[in-house]
Amino acid sequence: MPNASGSTTSTWMETADLPTFGPLDGDARVDICVVGAGIAGLTVAYELSRRGKSVLVLDDNPIGGGESGRTTGHLSDMLDEGFHLLEFLQGAEGARLAFESHRAAINRIEEICRDEEIDCDFDRVDGYLFAAEGQSPDDLEKELEACHRVGKSDVSPVDRAPMPGVDTGKALKHPGQGQFHVLKYLAGLAAAIGRRGCRICTGTRVSKIEGGSPCRVETDGGPTVEAGSVVVATNSPISDWLAIHTKQYPYRTYVVSLEVPAGAIPTAQFSDTADPYHYARIHPVRNREGKADHDLLIVGGEDHRVGEADDFDARFGRLEAWARERFPEAGEVEHRWSGQVLEPADGLAFIGEDPSGKENVFISTGDSGHGLTHGTIAGMLIPDLILGVDNPWAKLYDPSRKSLRSLRTFAGENLNVAAQYADWLTGGEVASANEIAPGSGAVVREGLKKVAVYRDESGTLHRRSAVCTHLQGIVRWNDLEKSWDCPCHGARYDPKGRVINGPAPMGLAEAE
């Protein structure tokens, strides 16, 4: 799957045979317009199509061409924050509903695979949580007790996680986790949506969303859509300028996959308690006859705030070293890539009515490291909200919620955002464009202005304003993914300034 930014990294899912769709070629009127063709958008569209609603899905990229296609295929109710912390942040009832909703999401994916006959390598596996090197295992006991309090009664202590290279010591075994090939799954969802008479249009950039009755969606190409409701499932919402973006924070995360002999490592999920944590799973790779050819060991972690690190090779190196120590069977690195996650202040996604007050507009964002289950929860919750059906998860995921218990995280992260605006006063990343190598970019100060300069492989310079079109942060060059990234709220642009990821509403302006 090509990366919109032109990155040279590759993911383990690139061989998926994805259906293609054309752009929106005329004005349309539908019950629901979904903006975004990742797992949240397509699941919402699928569930609404099953209820007899006319749905139109719009995306500038191919299906799964955003962050859904850069995930690792983990399906887990072992939530990143841990249930002992979620009990503090969300209360006992909130923590219980969080567990139930994520487990329900895994079950729903399994049901959809069965009902729609989607061959996407879905499998049930055990998950193991263990203490990171140098950390006390005492916290595992607290987590075990919290798991049992929220109803996760099948969690049990074991002497060690089944990792052949190290003795992890005590671990918690979480049965009933899942894994799949997300792009194959999205292809199946898209086919099911089409069979019910609904449309998907890619190559269509949405430029404006107006709430109301009906709502109105404008596209760069000219066609407009009128809809009873609009669902914005663009990873970071493009319908809201500020309300949601002060409550979630953009992080880059890194992944490597290594070839291992088929069956050499147990098919399971593994997570440690480091900060940032490491996680791993095994994905069987089958040949054309359906037999196991080899396995991939997929390992992720090494997260950092967007725009605040450029030591990509070192981070990949640490992931590889972590994997080889624990799994001596690991062979060559086959793929390495990065993705972007939005970390909510209080540990859970924001799914529901747009907090900016736009009538009949709904959002799904703040997925943290559980975008595949959070996106599926959105597909189960948002249709109920649109149709006026009571849903026990509505208050928990309400985008307008406020949490005093997450105030420290809220304050710290937003002070970080404020500090990024100091980039207006600093010099450039290089003294002049002459220092920029082919295939690379840098921010250059020219008088009072900052310019994002990219030199393509032929040596031609491409100059854009370095000012993010969301809230005027100064972008930074990401040499791994070949993109301009805004450290304030996570907007990303390709080397020539075209939007890759919201919340930016438009591309970088031309430099004067």
C-alpha cells in the first residue's frame, strides 16, 4: 500500500488486494455521509447500511490509506492505561464499560467476518502482560485485582510469558484477544457496503463540513453532499478547530516485522509495562496454497510526541534488539514503518456528537493504541446515536466530557503545545536551502517568515509556508516518512504541502 507522503518505509500489509473506487463525480443526497474510509468510517457505514440507511463514504486516499493501514492488526481489551488507572480516571463503572465495549468490539469483528465471509486471517489468541526489565512485578497484582473488579474474570497469573529468549517472571494471561489483517478486513467491509447499495468514493477531499438539517459537505473537486447526518472519521477531526484538540495529543509510534520459522513462536500477544511500552505478536504468512510459509514477528513501541525526535534508526534498532533478545528465532527485518496515534487525556476515545456544536455531526477520534477496537466501537455506537437508540457507552465516550482526574495530563500536554509556538522566534533548521539534500526537506528562515523547503530527487526545490493551516504551528520535516509534521496537534503534509492527516483543513500555503 503506497504511503501518501512518499515514504520509503513499508508495512507488512502492502500485498493486500484492495478494491478501487473513483472520486465523487456529482452532487449527492444521502441519509449519512461518512468522511474517512478507515476502520471507524467503514464500520459506521457498514452498520448503518445494515439498518437500511443510504450511506456515502468519502476519502481522499484509498480505503485504509490513513492510519488504519499502518496498524499492527492487534485486537485487544488489554487497554494501554491499565484497568487500575482507568478506575481512577473513569470510575469503577466507566472502567467496566470500557472493558465491555472493547471486548464487544472484538466479538463484533469476529461476527462480521463470519456473516460476510471475510477472509482476513482473523484468529483468537492469548495475551500476556509482564513487567518491563527493572520494574517491580507488584503492579501486576494491582492490575489483576482491577481486571477482576471490572468483570474481566478470565485473567489469571502465570509463572512467565511464553517468550523463548527470556524469563519474564510473573505475567498476566488475558484470553480471548484477537488479531487479523486489517486491510483484508476493510476490503470485505467495503464489499458488504456495496452489496447493500451504498457508495464509497476515494480521491475526494472534503474541504468543508456544515452542520444542520440537512448537513452540507463540500469537496475540493466541486461536488457537494447533503446528508441527514455526517460522521467525521478522519483520525483527527477536520470538522473542529479547537474543542477536541486540547484533549488529545499526537504521538509517532514505530514498528518492525521480522521473519521467523512457521510455528517457532507461540501465536500470542505480548506487552510489557515500560513507558513507552513494547508489544509483539505473531502473524502467519501463507503461500498460495494456504499453507504456512513462515511467520512474521511484529514488534512495536518507542513512541514520542510528534515533531520531538528524529532518531528513527535508533528507535527501530531498539525495537529490533528488544525482539531478538526475547525471540532468538527472529531472522531478517522484512518491514519497518511508523504511524500516528492520538492519546486522549483520560485514556479513552472520543466518539459521539461533535463538541464544537455542529448539528447532526458526529466524530470518532482519540484512539490511543487501540484504534481497531475503538473504531469498531464507533461503528456500534454512532449509528445508535444517529437513530436515537439508547447505548450504555454513550456517556463514557462523549467527546464533550471533562475529567478533573486527568487535569495533570491535560495541563502538561497543552503546555507542551504552547511551547511549540516558540518555533516562530527561532532560526531555521538549516541556514539556507543549499544545505538540503535531494529527497529531503528543512524549514528555512527568510526574514520574518519560515519556509518549508523540499528538494526532490531531481534537485528541484518546492517552497511552501511552514505555518500549519490548523492553528498556525510551525511544521517540522520528518525524514523517515518524508512529510511535514506539526508538533502542536499532529497535522501532516506531503513534501509539496498537500494534507495527509488532519486536523489541517487545507495544504500549506505557497511561500511568498
